[in-house]
Amino acid sequence: MPMTFDAIVVGAGFAGLYALYRLRARGYTVCVLEAEAGIGGTWYRNRYPGARCDIESLQYSYSFSDEVQQAWTWTERYASQPEILRYIRYVADRFDLHRDIRLNARVTAATFDENRCRWAIETEAGPCYDAAFCIMATGCLSIPIVPEIPGLAAFAGDLYRTADWPHDGVDFSGRRVGIVGTGSSGIQTIPIVARAADRLTVFQRTANYVIPAHNRPLAPAEQAEWKRNYEARRAAARRTRNNALMEHNSRPGAGMTPAEREEIFEARWRLGGLTFSYGFPDQATDRRVNEAAADFVRRKIAGTVRDPETARKLMPRDHPVGSKRLCVDTGYFETFNRPNVRLVDLRDEPLLAVEPEGVRTERALYPLDALILATGFDAMTGALRRIDPKGRGGRSLSEKWNVRPSTLLGLAVAGFPNLFIVTGPGSPSVLSNMVTSAEQNVDWIADCLDYLRANGFAAIEARQEAEDAWFGEVAAASARTLLPEGDSWYVGANVPGKPRVYMPYLGGVPAYLDACGKAAADDYCAFALTPADAAAGEARAASEAV
Ligand code: NA7
């Protein structure tokens, strides 16, 4: 017999844990199914050396409980993975969440029963679950990609993935190490591994724009000042494009002289981090301004990396700034001045294969004792496509998203009643502060469930025409920018066969919050609602027919 709940939540990361907290507080029976052996989601899995958040810790944290906000002390401007995981466990303990979480419970199937208006959810471990609502808190970056490099399986050394790092860490001392991938994960790992390894070879396919984090300890006075003003800061953050307070500049760069722009870039570089994205309101839309930002970063690289040839290879030239996620580093470019580090540009010498002894490019064999893959994720749709929920009429979500990953507000999909996604494609998600955006999505879902309960509805389903309209809005917002141009995970370009669609909503958090608020205030008229009586009648008819 399946175990019965009002809601099943899939995933015990920031989003899933908050969904459990919120729905339980509203009186729903909830069970969280988590594939891994521990809670934390992204922050459980990404344990690689140097793993760190690129949103400031005072903001990348739950806002729902002022008690937690006041009680928790962050040690650094940008929190490291171990500290974030400690924080997540602290919150789970504090709100007694563990008792409703099943670990090692990877969801393998989710099927909607139209007659009963309920989801049947199966797990790898065996038990089945039955719930009125299925809430997918499966994360945007939770399915790591292992590229199809010939010979990889035959590598005689040790193979590591940044997204699935050994719990006990790895000692690279005295070893020849290679790393494939220079996105955020690679860029954080490389400086740390370089300090330990005998020799580190970095295999780079695309050079990236990398901005210094200027990470630092958080001074007690600075933190206390934040805590005194937390509520106002959180409210102000919600009015920004990405749900995070950063130094936004409202003066367009297009009308400025190169010298004026340079001054602003320089100030941003000194501030560090993702603030560089917000140097100018037209940096993502005006090619000249964007190119000026790109040129600025290239000159910084030239001024940091001593070997001119290595510096040249590290300079990104083939995509606009921000079209791949800006990387935030600590000592990345400086690492290439170390005598034990070399850069292999796979554009100059393509990677042919992994051999038992190392990596072979068109030019040479690079002997290695260990190889690290920092090769990215099947982002935003990957986790859901693997579960492949079956909705009305047995329709597969994966097949639907093979055409295009459309949703209504990133929260719901036509044909999949009572299925909710937290920070799904079509929401600001990865372009925003994920923690507070997840909270907002969960609050919206909780309010929606209350509405259904209060008004006697058994099911809610996005209308196809509303989903199409929202998909159009998402596409229009990205089309106004240069950002779809990069071959990034934002557009699915890193997964062969994935439709090329800029998945996050680029219209900004305030516009998104307005749209979500309007959908609820309009009595969910963008959704079809099934009265509980009708659902009960259908179920009776179905059971009599059997
Ligand atoms: P990313 O940003 O997708 O980076 C993956 C990197 O791996 C990137 O440099 C890729 O090069 C490279 N890659 C992928 N496949 C290959 C093959 N087959 N050969 C060589 N190089 C390859 O993933 P991350 O984990 O670093 O970061 C993901 C997000 O997590 C990040 O944006 C933050 O939001 C946190 P490419 O650029 O495709 O040429």
C-alpha cells in the first residue's frame, strides 16, 4: 500500500526544506523525498575544494524566520559550501524537519491519476507514495554531465567529478592532476588543487569572464548592522532585478565616454563579484557597452598573467559578458603564474580522447594520475526530465519539453495538474537569489493550496494558452538582451539535442512577482480548476466501471 500525504516534495535542498516547513505549518501532511544520503541539495553534492556561493551570505539565506536570521552568524562575505551545509542542517534541526524527510529515496516515476486527482510517486528504494500534490524542488543544477569523451572509462588514474566529490576529500600532493572545465566549479577548484598537486593541467574549451570575489571575514559590526535592518533589506532586495542587494547603477553606459565607463568598471572590479554584471543598465543590451566590459576584463587578465601566451588563451572573446554565468574567483588568474600549472587550450589543440595514462589532444599526451571533471549540469530541466512525470492522458513531461521547456511562471505546466515546480524554467531562478526566490515560489504554492482547499477544488492545472503567453513573455525578455548568444547552460547548449531556449526569466524579479501576484489575485483564472465534487464523481464512476 502506498503511503498517503497531502503533498510530496521532491528534493531536500533549500527549496524542499522550506516547502516542508511552510506546508506543514499550514496543516498539510507532507513528506520530502531526497535522492541523496543527506539534506542540502546542491550544497550537499558540490563538496569540491573551494566550493563557495557567489551571492553574499547575508542575503543567500532564508528570510522567513527572523529568529534564524538573528541567531545565525556568517563568517565570510561569501559562504563556503561547508558553512552553507551547516546552516541548512541548523535550520532543519531548529524546525524539526528531519522526521518528514526520507533520504536515499530517489524518485523514479510520478504519475497523475486523473480519476482520483492524485499523484502516484515511486522511488528507487521501493516504497510508493500517494499524494494530492507533487512539488518538485529538484534544483536547477542537480544533474551533473559526464561528457562523452572517448576512453574516459578506461582512464587508469582516479576520476573525480566536482558535483559528486568524495566526502573525505582528496589529497593531491605529489600527483599529476588534470581538470576539464573552466566554469564556476572549475574556476573555484583550480587554485586550491594547484597548491597541493605536483602538477596541474587545466583543459580549457571556452575562456570565461572571471571577476574577483574579494571574499573576506564579515566584521561583527557589519553583520550586526545588517541584522538590525534585515526586514527592510529583504524588502529592498525584492525590488531589485535579481532579489539581491548589489550596487545597481542606473546611468546607461552608452552615453558615457570610455574614460567614464572605465572608472565605473574599475570601481566594480574593486567591489568584486556579480556587481560587475550591473555596472550599467545597458551592459546586457548594448553591444558597445558589453564589449567595453569584455575588453576591461581582458586587460585585467593581461595585467595579471605573466606569460603573454597563457594570458591570451585565458581571454574570453567569443561571447558577451553575462551570456555565460559570470564566474567569481579567488586567485584564479594568478594561479597560472605558478610554475606547476599549465593551460591547454582545447580550441588550439582539440581533446581527442582519454587514454589510460592521461589526456590526449591533437598535439600531445598529457600524463595524469588524477582527472577532475568540472563539466557542468543538465540545467533547469534535467532533474525533472529524468523523473519524467506523466500527466493527463499519460503525457510525458520530457516529451513536452523536448519541443520547448515551457511553463506558466516556472511554477506549473499545462497537462500536469497538481504538479508544482519551485524555481522552474520561465522563472528568474538562477538569475536571482535562489533562496529567497524559492521561498517566494513556495509561498505562492502554499497560498494556492489554501485557495483550493477553501474553495472546494481538487485540482489545478495551467491553461495551455496562459502557458504559451508566459513562454512568449520569457522569450521576449531574453530577446531584448545579448544574453542568449552564449553557448551556455542557460540556453541548454551544453546538452546535445536540448532545444535552444533561454530558460530563466530575464524580466526581473519585480515583474515576476507582479505576474505571480496577479495570477493568484485573478482567482487563478490562468488555470483550470476541478471541483472536488466532480473529481469524487469521476473516481466513483471509474471504480464502478472496474
Ligand atoms: P559550467 O559553467 O557549465 O562549466 C562547465 C565547463 O566544462 C565549461 O568550461 C565547459 O566548456 C566545460 N566542458 C563541458 N564539456 C566539455 C568537454 N566535453 N570538453 C571540454 N570542456 C567541457 O558548469 P559549472 O559546474 O562550472 O557551473 C555551473 C553553475 O554552478 C555556475 O554557473 C554557477 O551558477 C554555479 P564550454 O564553456 O561548454 O566550452
